[in-house]
Amino acid sequence: MSLRFDGGAEDLHGHAPAGLVEIARAVGLEAASFVAARRPAGRVPVAATKSSPTDVVTEVDRACEELIRERLLRQRPDDGFVGEEGDDVPGTSGVDWIVDPIDGTVNFVYGIPAYAVSIAASIAGRPVAGHVVNIATGQEWGAVAGGGAWRWEGRGRTVLQAPEPPGLDQMLIGTGFSYVRSIREHQAAAVAALLPHVRDVRRIGSAALDLCALAEGRLDGYVEQGLHPWDLAAGGLVASEAGVRLGGLEGGPDLRLTMGAHPVVSKEYFDLVRTCGF
């Protein structure tokens, strides 16, 4: 599945994104409470690995995804479901839910307070509603296609508009790395080439939280390779609705490359990322 973050709210086929984001929020907050309640003290045991021995899954990941799937499809049984940890469920309504039950599992395992539930509703490959909640802190963000992005604060919302950065050489860049050794070596060289041209680089460990930070201006730019739809869908919608331009190597963001920056500097920044060899 490829995602696009273009257009407004003109092709939603009768679905109301405001209602979808409220469903995403209710389920996301329940899932976050579920994960927080089941995280033991100390380091969390690893249940399995995926792409490499360092790419881990816990039993809580699996249980959380099962909970989210059950809650979403109970309310909307004709929708599809795409999750990181389980089997996809085809739908007939035109809406697909794209879910990462714990984005930042390594942080979760070690107790680093940056891991999130990420839930997005997508229509024809375009996220139209998204919710991200940092499980460890309770901070949460939302967005709807054509309707903007915000940070939730209790029952209130603070609208997000990504600020214009002071210039390429003053940009703080978020990034992440693959768990496959050969790819990591390539990425390390690309980041080393990028670093002299920007203020600094941060590696937080959750793509969803990085993209929300970009929407708020706590990062000025973002680059990562290997993002799957569940990594990107909700956080990418928050960023794009806050005015961030998202791109890839040739076109939109995808598994090969995801970049993000304010439109004022996006062309210069994207050209630099490509030149550095990402």
C-alpha cells in the first residue's frame, strides 16, 4: 500500500473524516491505557524479531493491535484494517484503518518515554483522519484531510501550523535508521554527509512522534528510509495538515524515502537530502 497526502476533502465518497478521527481518538486512548497498564517495571521481554535480531516485537504489541482491530471493526465492520503485527482485513466500505499499536517498540522495551499508538483512516490510499498519542506522556495529536491538524489538550484543541525555519543551516533534523545492518551502514554515511549542512540531527525512535514534532516546530526537517504505511499514515497527515511538505525520492513519501520540511525550504532541503545519498 502506498500513501498520498495531496488534495483536500473533496473525494471522501460520503465518509465524514471528523467522525473517523473521533473514533480513532477514542480507540487510540483506550489502546494507550491498555499498553501503559501492561508495561512491567524494567525492561520488557521481547517476544519475537522481524527484519533483524534488533527489530523486536513484544506480546503487548500484538495484544494492543488485536484490541484496536476489534474496537474499530466492531464500530465499522465493513472497513478494512492494515496493521503492523497481524493479518490485514479487507473491507468493502472504501475506508481502511492503518495502525501501528506501538510505534517505537525499542523505546517501549527500554522504558524511553517516546512510543505511540498511531491510528489513521485512509480512503483510496490517502489518509483522511489520524490520531497519534504518546503512551508514556499522554500527549496526543489529530488531523483530518482538508481540516487542519491540532494538539489535543483535554477537551480543547490547539491548532498546529508548522513554523518557517530560519534557514537550511539552522534546521534541526529528525531521522531514524533501519534495523538491517547493510542499510544502516548506508544511512549512517548519508547522515554524516547531511550533518555539516544543518544545525543538528535527532533520533527519537518513533516516526509518528517525529512527524508530529515536525508539525509543531520541535523539528525543522525530517528524513527516513524504510517507513511502512503504519509508520507514516497518522503522523504524516498531522504534518501535512500543519503545512509541512512531504516528499520521497521521486514523488510522494514511500518505503524508499520520506522527507518533510516547511514549503519555504523544502526544495532546498530535499535537494540536499538526495545529494547526501539517502
